[in-house]
Amino acid sequence: MKKLKLVLKIFGVVIVILLLALAAFIFTFDPNNYKDTITAQVEKQTGRDFDITGDIRLSVFPWIGIQVEDVKLSNAPGFSDEPFARMSQLDVKVMLMPLLRKELQVDKVRLHGLFASLEVDEQGNNNWSDLAKQEQDSQQQPTPPQTSDTDKQPPALAALAINGVELIDATVKWTDLQNNVHSHLSGFSLTTSAIRFNEPVDVELNTGVKHNEPELDAQINLTTRLTFNEAFTNVLLDALLIKVTADAPELFSEQLDLLLESNINVDVDQQVASLNNTRLTALDTTVHTNVDVSKLLSQPIISGSLYTDDINARDLMERLGIEPPAMASETSLTKLAYASTFKASANTIEMNEIKLTLDDTDITGWLHVPDISQPVVRYKLHMTPIDADAYMAPVSEAPADEQSPAVPAESVAEVDAGDAQDDAEIELPVDLLRKLNMEGELNMDMVTINKIPLAEILIKTQAKAGILRVDPLQLKTLEGTANGSVMTNVKGETPQYSVALKASGIRPGPVVDPMLVGVFGEQQVTLDGVANMLVDVKTNGGRVSQLKQAATGKLTFDMAKTVLVGVDFEHFVRNVVADYLAAKSLPVPAEWRGQLRPQTKTAFNRAHASAVIANGDVTNPDLILDSSRIKITGQGVANIMRNDLDYRALVDLKPPRRQTTADKLLDEPLPVHIHGPFEQLAYDVDTSQIAGALSSLLEAEAKAKINKELEEEKAKLREKAKQEEDEVKQKLEDKLKDKLKGLF
């Protein structure tokens, strides 16, 4: 027993001596004495200069840790003089005893003043590839074989306790001279509260960001409460809040304040994730969404809902530096909103319960893309009434000298027909159209265009194997209906097009009125009435000129009661005759000059025209405008290759006049030749028929006058002869009486 006590006593003394020796080593060991050794090893491994100008401090018990200050690694040769990396302070401490229980307890981790400069030169070489190569070489060194996969797995932590992370004042620079890209992450800080499994961790991140193209200067702040489990398979970001303040003059006309709020939950074991109560706000625009993700690690399926608060689109465009289009209504584009549910996978998209609001109009329905790769598209949409006039450019009264009215031909400068020919190439997404498989239907309650309401509009669209059809295209007006179809075929080398339309009771004014601009001089002329129309046109080509040249088809246009507002053909004919008489120094009826005002419109009982399209010409052989006062017939050709017109009309006033010569000249049909480029039409009036009629009338008047004068002379002679005869008779009677008196 005494010997045992002696052994234990000696063993105890040895332990004490060893502990005292260890303590003496710990308290007398100075790691700074090994700076040169550490520096040499780093330089050997990296091939770069490495400096430790601050102190190195070690701790062993109860915390095992290291604190290093002022460390710098130089840049690669051929790059800037800035260091590749440096840091002001690194402080990491781990509690020693809990490690034996597989528990990790860490004091607050501090990293201050981290700096990194990532650079790419003009040839595309970077300043980190040499370090990556050395890392790869070290990984290729032979390693001892491991007996099983189990040996490769790190032991799971029984507990985790970190008193927090403090990353302060970090800077990362990105300089790409090859692409002229310069980015700068500055003032980066990341701080957390104590970190433990299954307990919320307060996280805050702040940084500044600068970028040169496009120019950007931003501040970013992120806060959240982070929770994760021992296996890091369940992660919760609660009350996530990201604030961004940015100046980007090339993108926004003012400072951008962006706010993102969300709650994110990821469960790797269940392969699900969710973003709940997510809200993104910027430029007074707010988007709300809730998103669920299933099959997270295999074939993710995303579903959820999305909606926006009301958006002033006009104001948003201005704040984005985009000039809003000029529109007839100042309130257009002041209310825009969207809402829908959605579901998507890698190759499918479904959008249901769609509601798109544009001012006072709602578009509702659904849109599905069951196969994005083709793509296959299906949709059905409904639109409430919309006033399209409110979104048109405002009508401005152009000064007369800015208009291009029809003028007499002698005052028109010659126009190079080649300048008018439009040969723009038509760019179609041919590959997409050939793959597109689409079926859809759009129903519109009412669309008002040029103050004309078009109701019950149905547009059905089908696309398959390179053929896109709109069939039917149906609508109703207050007085009629229209039914048509449109086809685009890109199956072959040359795109083909066709348009067919059958309309009854349709007001053609909005289409015809622009064609009448300038035809009757400065006077604006419009067409009022309802028409029946047939259109059947086909063409093909890749350029506008080819479409014009290849166009073939027929047009038919019929109207009953028709009014041309702004023109008086009788007044026009009267002025032509008056000008002709004045030019011949012949008298003009006084009432023709100033007393007879032109009517504001000309009414017709019937209007008819047809046209044949072929070889770049639109030929009209049979224009008829007929009324009780006037009849106009015409025929001519519009060449759509040269964009010019050659048209001859005959204006015939009725009923016939039977008064003066001037009145009778109005009875002569007046030929009018309208010709020239569309943008500057000219007209000639053929007065030869008036001249011939005037000559005949004047000759007849002269003969009548001569005959009248002759008859008057004859009457005078007869009267004189009679008087002389009476006088002779009287004398003879007197003589006879005298002789008789002598007898008695």
C-alpha cells in the first residue's frame, strides 16, 4: 500500500510538472517569432508576396483560437499595384472541451477590413487563375485510400453555439479591362446575433455597390431572422426585408427606392419551399405574390398567386425616363393592374384567373403553355368595353400650308416614282411560327374606333405547322355585321398571306376618309353612310414591294344613301364653267359669283365601285355615284408599286337647264383627270367639251339673231311696200274721183 501511494505520489508530481511545463510553454510561446516561416510557406505555395505586419495571438484554454492583424497577399504579375487581398483583423475562438462532446461552441467571429481585387486584363487573363491552378495541383496529390463511404462523412455536430459573426468594412473590386466593366462592393458588413440550431438568428447585411455600365450607385440593406436545423435541411428566413436605394441615371430619371419583403421557408427533406406574403415596391409600384415550390430537388413545380396594386403607367414611364406616347385622352394609361394564379414546371406554364385592368377596361380569362419547347399555347380571354380613340394620337389642326391638297397639274413638281416605292423587309419570327401550336379565343364586348362602336367581337386564332389563321374574325356595328379571316403561311421559303372579308351595314368612313385627304383641295371631305363590302386578297413575299407586286384579288363596294360631306359638285362645275367663260371674255351670270354659296354636302342615292388587284395595279372600272342632282362615273388605276393614281371621272349635272347659254353649259358632262403621287394628287379639267358646246350654242345664237334681224327687215320692207302700195292706191282713187267729178 505504501509503495502504491508512493507511485501515485510520484505520478502526480510528474503530471504537475508536465502541466507546469505546458503552461510555461503556452504563456512563453510567441507565434510572431514564426512570421517569417509562415510567410515563406505562403509565398512558396502561391508564388506571391505575403506580409503579416500586425500581431498574431494564440489562445489554447479554455478557448482555442487565433487572432491575426494586418495581412496582405500581393497581386499577380502584370496587374495593378493594389494587393490581391488583405484584411485588418481576423479573430476566431472555439471552446476546447465541448469539442470532445462533438459540440461546437464558437466565440464571436470577427473579420474586419477584408479587401479583394479581382481583375481581368485586356487579353482576358485574370489575377486568380494561378492560385486556382495551384489548388488543383495540390488536390491531385495521392491520398491514402479510404475504406468506406462512411469514413468520408464528417461527424455530425451534437450542438452548435456561435456567439455571432462580425464581418465589418469589406471591399471587393471587379475590374474587367477587356469588356470595360468596373464594379465595386464597398462598406460591406454582415452581423448576426448568437447562432444556434433551431433558434432564430438576427442577421443584418449592409453594402454599397457601384457599377460603370450602366452607371449605378446603390446602397443595400438586408435584415432577417434565420433559423436552421442540425442537418441544415430546414431553413427559414422570417421577416426578410431588403432595402435598395439606387441612382442609375441611364435607367431611372430619379432615385430608386426598392423594398422587398418576404418570408421564405425551405425544407430539403420534404423537397418543398415557400415564399409567403412577398411584396416588392419600387417607383410607387407594388407587386404581391405567394409562391409554393414542390419537388424542389427533382422536377420543381412552382405555383402561387400574383397581383399588383393600381399602377399609374404614364407616371411610371416618366420616372423610368420613357416619354409616354401622346394620346387623345390625358387620363389614358393612368390605371394599370394585374392579378392571376399561376403554376409552372420546367416545360409548362399555366396562368388562371387572369385579370388585367387598363383604365376602365378589364381583360379576364386564362392562358396555358402546356409545352414551352414547341411552344404550345392555349388561351381564352374576354375584354370589357374599351374606347380605342382615347389611346390614339391627338388630332391636330395642321395649317393649310402644311397640307398636301390636290392642285392643278401645272403647279405640281415632278416626283420621282422610285422615291415613293417602299421596299422594307418584313421580319417574321419564322422559326417560332413554324413550331408554334396555338389555339385561342378573344371576345371583346365593344371597341370604339373613330367614334364608331364595334360590338360582340370574336377573334379565334389557330397556329400549327407554320400556318397562322385568324378565323373567324367577327363583329357587329349598330347597323351591320362583318365576318372575315386572315391567314399567314410560312411553311415554304416565301411567306404567303390572305385576307377575306364580307361586311354588310358597315360604315367605311374611317377607312375611306384618309384616302380623300387632298383630293378636293384644302377642303376636308368625309364619307357618311353604310356599305356592303367584299374583300378577297392574296399575296406573298418577303418585302413590302413583293407583297404589292404579287397581290391579287377583288374588292366590291356598294352603298345606298351616301353623303360626301365637305364637297358640292354642282358648285365645282359652276366654277369651272365660270372660269372658262371669263377666260373667253364672255359674260358670267352675276348670281354665279358670290351669291350662290356651295352646299356643305352632296347626297347620293347610290354608290358602287369594284376593283381588281393584279401586277401592282388596283383597277376600278365602274365607279358610280348617282343622285337626283348629279351623276358621277369613273374608271382608273392606282399603281401601288409607284404609289400613284391615274383616274378619270365624268361629272354630269341633272336635270337639264333650258335657260341661258351659261346655264346650258352646265348640262355638258365635265371630264376630270385625277393623277399623280398619292401624297400630292393633281387634277386636270377637260374643257374641250364645254368649248364645243359653247361654239355650237354661240353659233345657234348667232344664227337665231341673224334670222331674227332678217325677219325684222323683211317685216319692215313688207310694211314699207304696203305703205307705198296704199299710197299709190290712194292717189289712184283720188285721181279717179277727180275725173268722175268732171263727168257730172
